[in-house]
Amino acid sequence: MYTVTSEIYKETNFKPIKGKDGKVTSRFEFVYPDGGVAAPIVDKDGDLIVARKSNSSDAEKCGIIELQHSEATEIKLVGLQVWRGALLLADYIFHRSDEFKDKSLMELGAGVGLTSLAAAMYVKKVVCTDVDIGGILDLIRNNVKLNHNLCDTRKIDVMEYDFMKPLSEYPQQLLKAIDESDIVVAADVIYDDDLTNAFIKVIDAIFQREETSGRRKEIYVALEKRYVFTFSEMDAVAPMFEYFLKQTLHKPWKFKYVETDFPQYFKYERCKHLVLLQITKS
């Protein structure tokens, strides 16, 4: 069986502890947004270096999200791992914590729940969703319990959102959650053409519910461009991201590329291939 592994595990020591069930429990360290931020700088090539927040002797300014996850999975179960885009979204939510504090947030394709747990520290309500395969929803619920001392876990709802189902088959609970959400986030959900097509239909459905509910939605999509060299192009291209852009070319959506030079609160390697898109209905 072909498996894939998230690059972040090799780049950063998350102090993993292996369990008997094959899962790993890792510690994702962060600094709270009010701890003071160093300004971003550039290296000798002009590439942005986002300075992490300086270590503080005050333990109250530092925190840890503990997550149970897998180290390697087949493609269809990559949500059982932690990917870089989830950490970028968590940073962005921390960065805008004052603006988001009265908002309700829904996460799509939440994986093991890192971004939702980060959001729950600041926003009013979190709906954490994914398709229920590989026991992922139970894993999210266990991770929420694991972090009960970090945030008020009573404001986190975990429910299924199957991208492959049409809007007409959405359960009432999910429709209500969409209608009541202000911010919708998704990380690392663009890696397969069929899934990308389904995700585009999900965005369509969310904007359709925006019209029904009268409640404006802001959608944020984070991903890492994965480059391959093609002889046809004689260049390195990011096919999955480019496919997404091509398929949404004629949508009545407004795209905004969010600069990723905002402060880094979580401990990981923020690479220059990360993209954060804001999508709204134009």
C-alpha cells in the first residue's frame, strides 16, 4: 500500500509519543497573541523570513495543543495527519483574534482538529467538520477532550461534512451550522482532482446558503503548493493549485491572496510555498 507522510514531522520536533494503537500523540507549541511580536525580515535573497514570537519566561504566554494523529497514511486518509496549512490557518486566526472573537467559525476537512482547537480559544463558536472515514470524527472528539484545559470545549461541535454529497442531501443540523457561520476555513483540501471538484461545489453550496440566511461568509483556504517538473511545460508547476484556479475561473467569487507575513505563533517551518486565499461572493 502506497503511503504519504507530512513533511512537518521531520522538520520540527513535536515530541511524539507512540501509542499501542499505532497513533502518535504530539505537542504543538504556540505563543499566545498578546506575547509581543518580532518584525518580519528578509534573507539575502529577498525571501521573507517570518520571525517567530520570542520565547518568554512567562509560562502563561505559552501553550500546547496535544493531538493524536497518524504518522503515515494512504492518500484517502491524509486527514489523520497534520499538515502545514492547518498551522498557517491557526496562525492567521491568532493574528486576527480580536476581529474574530464575536464570530462563528466552521472548519471544512478539519483532519485531527488543530485549527478548530486554535480557533476555539478566541471565536464565539466552532463547528469542526470532516467526512467520517477512518474513525476521524471520533479522533477529533478525543482530541477535543484531550485539550479541555486549553479552551471551552463546549463551544466546539463536531459533525460530518461529506464533500461528495449534493446540497439537497445536507442534513438540517449541517445547514443550520452553515447558516450560522461567519468564517469558513479549510486547509490542505486541494490535492486530488475529484476532491477539488467536490470542494468547489461545497463553496457553491455555502454561498447559496449565504443568500438564504442573509449572513455574509468569508472563506479562507490554506494550502502548500506542491511543485512537479513537467516536460510538456519544461517548468516546475503546482498542478493541483492551478487546477483549482482553472475550475473556478468563471465563478462569481472574489479572490484575495492574503500575505503570509503575519506573525508566526505556532512552532513549525513556514515555507514560501504556502498560500492563503480569502474567497467571498462578489
